[in-house]
Amino acid sequence: MSYKGRILVDAATVGNGDSIAAYLADAAGTLLTSTLVSGKQSLDVNVTSATGLYAEDSAHVSGDMGSQILAVRNDANTSLVSADGDYAPLQVTATGALKVAVSSFTSNYEYAEDSAHSSGNVGAFTLAVRGDTEVALAGTNGDYTPFITNAFGALRTTSKADSSVLQQLVSVSTSATALPAAALANRKSIMIQAKGTIYIGSATVTATGATSGIELKNGDVMEAEYGPGVPVFGIAVTSSKDAIVLEAA
């Protein structure tokens, strides 16, 4: 019997070269069989419990393993495929952000505070919820909540005071006197009761003539839904008269 120091392989004619025998066996010594793929023998490597493969609707478990999905940086934002139906990689920007397409986007509709309106500006449609009864749609203070409309689509608003009330005694002189000197913050309404005849109006109010105000005699009450930005003045005729001012916020 002769022995060779090396194994020869004839790349041109495989049958002319040396051959060796080999087989794979499992831990029990059973020979692993081969399968035919397109007429060629190949080892069956279909492993149903392979790491990183999950069945449809399988739940996430901490520590799950998976394959990394690669993406291509494409600064030019050009197509990486040549025809419809071709496979294509995900594309990212220079900073690694995934590129996505928004087909219905027309233009930017975010505007800075105090920016001026321009014809043709685009904005988001604001939805409202029909609420025939006045009930809260938010769970607690600070929660987001939708606008609410009534059965006719009118937006529900409120000017009812629900914060505080302040009463003051103001001496109204024979010149225009502010009622009161400083308005209650977030005021919703104001009531004025005269303790003697006074006239109510703006800062130019007078007792007679073209700028004469509303006459309130002793005990008369005027009520108005005036916010803190609406100044109210009173004036007396011959001598100072008191007025009780009640504000609600």
C-alpha cells in the first residue's frame, strides 16, 4: 500500500483528482441525510427554532434576539432601484435618520407666534365633538380635551365666573372716576350700585350734554359682562357720591 503526502484536486476534471469520504452524524451517531435542491445534494439546515425567527403574532419577550436590518445612506435622495417591483434597501440621511415619504403633504403649516397671515396659508383641520349636554370630556385638570359643539354645530363657550369675587366702595367725584381704580384680573362681569345719583360711561363721561353717561340714582344697579380690558368710569354732579363695585372672575 502506498501513501501520499497530499491530496490532489484537478479543477478542470474533478473525477481525475483524489476523493475523500466524509459524513456528519448527530450526537447519537445517526448519519445526517441530505436533501435534493434543484437536483443537487445539500445538507438540510431548516431549523424551526433558530434564534431571531418568530411566528406571526408572537409576543415580545425581554432578551429576544434578531437580525440587524441595514440601510443605505443616500444624500442625493435618488432612487436606488431601476424598475417597479425591484427590491430596494431602506435609505437614511447623513445623520442616520430614516427617509420617509409623505404623499399628501403640501406645505409647512407651522407658524411662529405673532406671524402675519398670508393668502393661501395651509393649516390643520380642527375637529370638535358634539355634546348635547354640558359634561366634562377630560378626566382631570391638565388633560387634553377636544372642542365641544352643540347639536347645531355652534362651539360651546363660557363666560361664567368661577374663580373669585371682589367688592369695593368707590367715591365718585365731579370728574370722571374709574370704577374701580384697578380691574379684577380675569374679570367676567361687573355690577355697580349707586349711593346717590351718578352717571356711568367711558373716561370722557359727563353728567349732561353729548357725552353724558347712563344715569344711576340712589339704589340703582347696573350689571355688564365687561372684562378687565374694558374700563368703566362714573361722575357725580355737584358733590362726591359713593358707589359699590362688585366684580366677578
